Amino acid sequence: MIKAKLKPLDEILGYIEPYEKILILGCGGCVSVCLAGGQKEVRLLQSELASKLDQKKEVKQISGYTVERQCNQQYMKELDEIAQNVDCMLSMACGAGIQLLAERHHKHPVFPAVNTVAIGVDLDVGIYEERCRACGECVLAYTAGICPVTRCAKGLFNGPCGGTSGDRCEVSPDVMCAWHEIYVRLKAQNRLEDILKFQPPMEWKNQVKRTIVQAGYAHRYFKK
Amino acid sequence: MKHKIKLEIDTAPIKSILNQNKKQIKLGLSMCAHCALCAESCFLYISNDRDPEYMPAYKFINTIGRLYKKKGKVSKEALEKMGELVFDKCVLCTRCYCPFGIDIPSLITLGRRICRSQGVFREYDK
């Protein structure tokens, strides 16, 4: 799932500085699961901002609300009336949710209260690790299930590079070389030939807004 | 599992949500023929040994349906039980199918809204 982390309070205070009525908007999806932007975190941010403003002797009206998902218009309708009475919104959703909110309420300033960090796995409660950057060119089949885009410092599709030193990466002795790990796992699976299969460079699809249409649904959205 | 902030139920926001969505709730409740076809479209129902509490119709009838019939006057315990149905037994994947066209996900969403208005929601660090 998507993992996010709360921004520093001073950064958030900077965003809301010119406004009086602020709505903190949580999301019941991924950011709730990773304890960054659910209803509980909305309450916490609300009280932390109130306390900071109190110290500065500033008066602002900060309210909180949580919708089930900010990445789906269906769940945003209930917000329309509430949004009419605020000066700006602080979204605790992932980057996609924040953008959809800003699009729907384009007359309102919408600010991010969290940094969207990764698509990751849960190591334990409150600790997560990145595993995917949604590059759109998955090569895990050839890399023994280890993502070189996420785990290699250079994001190499074909590795290792000359900077590998034993099992470590040249950027830091604390960082494992992803391509060494790929080599070890492929060898253990007796399919080292996969490391030699050349992977063409990525088409930098991240530079455009990618749209995903699942097989079987294309006829709904595209004319023949 | 549920967050307990308020000691008592504040019926005003519940009534407000019920009134705003009266038509939709009433229509959903009157149209449901209890045919149980929605159950087969719910992956949670299938993967939980076909436990009836996972049936989409059961979930909306026993949450937003009950709240509507009781005009929002429910006990805190009852609301927490509803919270389990709408948060723990539904992931809002919106895949449930009703042959009569009842929008079950949006009815369950209303149940969640009411629970949230009373500080009942799922906590992921418990």
C-alpha cells in the first residue's frame, strides 16, 4: 500500500499562516493503515496545530473531517458543503488524493500535510519499507523479485554497475548492492541466465500522466 | 478495535446525515428483496466461510438501515457493533452487485460516516 509521513509542523504552519478557517482532511484508505492520515491522525494534527498556534498567541479555527477515500470522487461529495465554510484545506491523503481534492475544490487552496513516500510493505506497526516506485515497467520477473528501480541507488535496469564492492553499494557501506542480492537469489534459484537478459531502458512514462484501463473495460472508455 | 472518544451518542449529526440521505436509504431498504445475490459478489463473504455477517445486504441493513429505523437513537454499544460491520467486515472495494441496482457501497459509506461522526472508526495500531 501507499505509505506517507506527516510533514514537519512548522512547514504546515507556514502553509496555513494567511488563513483563518482551516479544514484538516483525513483519508480512510492507505494513509489510515500506515498511521499517517486517518481520523486519529487528523485529531492529533488538529490538537498539535492548536497548541502551536496557542504558543504563538494566534487564533485560527481548525476543524477536522475524514472521508473514506480522497482518491475517489464518489467519496468526496459529502465534503462539498463543509468546504464552503473554510478558507483552505490541509489534506492528509497521498499525493493522488491531494490532487483530486485540489481539482474538485479548485477555488480553495489545498495543502499537503503529509509527504507521500512509497509503495511499501509493513515491517511492524508504524514501520514500513519501500518496495515499489510504480515505474510502470516491472522487471521483477528477471530480477528474482527484487526491484532494482527501488533498491539500486542508480535504479539500474541492467546491473550491477562498476561501483559495487562485494555485496555493498558505492554510495554507502551500509547499503546492500541490490544487484548483488539479485545475483545471489537468481543463483540459488538456478536461473542466473536471467541476469544477462538485456532490459531496454524505461520509456520515462513518469513524465506523463499515466492512465490505467484494465483489460475488459477498454470498450467503455475508447471508441473503436 | 474501535476508537472511543465520546462517552455518549450525539444524535444531532446522525439525524442530519440520515435526513440528507433519506431518499436513498428508504429506497435501498424497500428494494432489497433479501435474494442474497450480493453475497456471492463479496470476496470477504466467500473467504470467511460464507459467514452471513459478511453479506453486503446484511451489512447495510444492520447499520444504516437500523439507524434509519431507530431515527438515530441507538446506544453506544450498538454503534460500536455497527462499526465492526462497516469497518472490519467491509473494505469498500465497491464490487458488490445488486440485481435491483441498490448502491450498497454508498449505503455502507453512510454507515461509516455516522460511525466516524461519533468517534467510532478503525484503528490500525491496535
